[in-house]
Amino acid sequence: MTGTDALSGRNWPPTPDFDTWPVEHLPVEAGTDGRIVTVAWDDGRISRYHAIWLRDNAADPATHSPATREQVGHPWDLPEDPVASSVAVAANGSLDVTFMPEGRTVAYHPGWLRALDYSNGRRDDLGEIAPTCWDRRRLEAPPTFDGPACLDRDGALLEALEALMEYGIVRLRDVPADETAVQRAAERIGTIRNSNFGFLFDVKTAPAESRKAADSNAYFSGALAPHTDLATREYEPGLQLLHCLRNTTRGGRAIYVDGFAVADELRRTDAGLWRAVTQIEWTFTNRSPATDYRWRAPLVVLDGNGDPCEIRATTFLRGPLNVDFGDVEAAYAGLRAFQTLAASARFGMTFDYTPGDLVIFDNRRVLHGRTAFDDAVGERALKGCYMEREEVLSRIRVLRRALRAKPG
Ligand SMILES: [Fe+2]
């Protein structure tokens, strides 16, 4: 678990994780009153750490497994009132803390200690990237990246994934137009989420006979109004990948809409509609002889700060509205207003799929749709799959960690 910092070549103490902690500052002085350890850094910053916090985060084998870095002790194993009886800055710049009554001395990595300085307002960086909302004027086309580069190079993939978290959509170009490329691309990010549409699914023109068994409007040639997929599920898929393999039909233009931007427009302009789309729940039910998924949720789900964090707009899978008598007309007004804005030219980004295009989008934020296409001429084939947002966030953190660890 002991690491060597690439910049200084010093041997640092272990940390209770697999992350990389560059050392940009060193402690110069440390003191303790038993309960609180105070550290003075070489740039003048003063940091304070509770003895119980330091003891809990000790990276010694009795506290964290050297193999898994997971905690091996139970909460009741922690001394109820640990005392940091003495502290010292070691010759290599790490911080040594001795705890009583155990008589245990633990060394702390200065890069880790500095980065986790909660006494100066530090909060967990979950790697989340604030969304930049867009309409068609602000974003005419998806942020576009070279597909083969993203499949081969970590730096290129990281850039694309950061754009995906910011805008909710990216397009990779020239991804080989074969049947398994979408799986290879998805697994560069993380784990694919299976569904009743299959591990991978096809959205393609098909002989009229075979459509009798179709279980989604998407398998016909008609226009699809902007929507999210699978609002019928407790966890609406956080990510969708659509890879164009063939496209020689007329029409079938892609439409993508930032649902957060549409929600913001309602928030700014009409308090009644805002209440309707954020408070009144619809029941979403999938229609299938074999499955019966259901979930109740408003069209726009808010986070703890009152901001949109999820759009549930699989409007063609709504069950009969079942809400308070007085909310029925408001629910329909909100639904109509939200979908009318989402379908308007102001919010919808449109483009044609080119074979090799792989569009990755946040299915809980960005609505997707298409214009109708003429399936009497040519062929249209998209291959897709679902994933979760957290797969992207995990990959971003790991890629950032690896890039931080590279010298220079
Ligand atoms: Fe869809």
C-alpha cells in the first residue's frame, strides 16, 4: 500500500483507497490537544482534524485491508474516545499520529490529508459535472469526437465522457459499423444494463410481417416525438447508446432535446405548469404480454436543491391518470406544455445519422426522437444498449486518477 510520489520520488504512507494523491504541499508543524490535531502547511494553511476521524481513516492493516482497502473493523471497534496523544511531521513529510489508549502510531500521506481537509470547507468531490443547458441555438449538433481514438486512448475517452456529463449528449464518429461495436464502446465505459428489449437492441427497418410481433413503436417507420426510454422502471436507464450501422432510407432524422432546458423554461415562465410537471405523478406502464413494469413519477423529478435531476417522458407509456380529483386538468396542461416545448424547433437539435455514428446520451435528461422515414426505399439500422450514469462517473474518476498518476 505504500506509494512513491512521481513528483518527489519520496515514499509515502498508504492511503485507505486506490486513488492517487499528488503532494503539492507539506506540513511544517503539527500539534494536538488530544481531541483535535492541528496541521500548519508550507503555504500557511491551517487544517484541523478530529482524532476519531484520523483514527477511523488509518490506513494500517488493522483498520483497512491492504488487499481490498476496505474497512476490516466494525464501528464498535473504534475507540469511543480516541486521544491523539502526540503528533509529529516525519522527515519525509508525512504526519505521524499516536493514539491512546491503544498506543498505536499511524502515518498519514500528506497529499491525501491535504486533499481531504474538511476543516476548510472541503466536500466530497463525486466527480459530477454541472450540466450546461442548451437549446438548438446554443448547441446545433452534439459535441463530436473521433470514435476510434475514444476506443483506443484514455485521454480521448475522458474528454468525450466529460462532455457527455456536461451536455448530456456526445457523438462519436467513424465507430466501425458492425454488430458488436456498440458493445465494445459501452464496455470501454462500464457495465451494460440489460432490459426486456435485450442486452443489445435493434432499431431497424424490417419486413412488414415481422413487425406484427413488435413490442415498441420504435420498430415502425413513423415519427417518434421526443421522449425518454423506460420511465416505466423504478430506475429509468441513465444512459442510452445508439450506433448507426446503415441508413439509406429517406427521412428518419434524429431529434435530441435537453429536457433540463425545457424544464427550466417552464420554471421561469409559469408557476402553475412548473408545479404540475414537478409535483403531479403519472403512472408509466409498459405494454407487453410478457412483462408488466410500472412506476409513478412526475415528468420532472427534482433533486434536494429543487433542481431537475431526471426527466420521465415516456409519454406513450402512460397509464390512465390516477391523481387527486382537482389535479387532473393541471396534469394534462403540464404534460401538453412540456411536450409541446420539447417538440418545438426552438429546443430540438436535429441531424442525420451517418453509418459509424455512435450517439451516447443521458436518458434521464436528454429526450430523443426522430422524423418519419420511408421504409419502401433503402434500409435503416441502429444498434443500441442502455447503461447507467454512474458507469460514466466511475470511468471518469478512474481515468482522471490514472492520468494524475502519470509523471509530467
Ligand atoms: Fe426511444
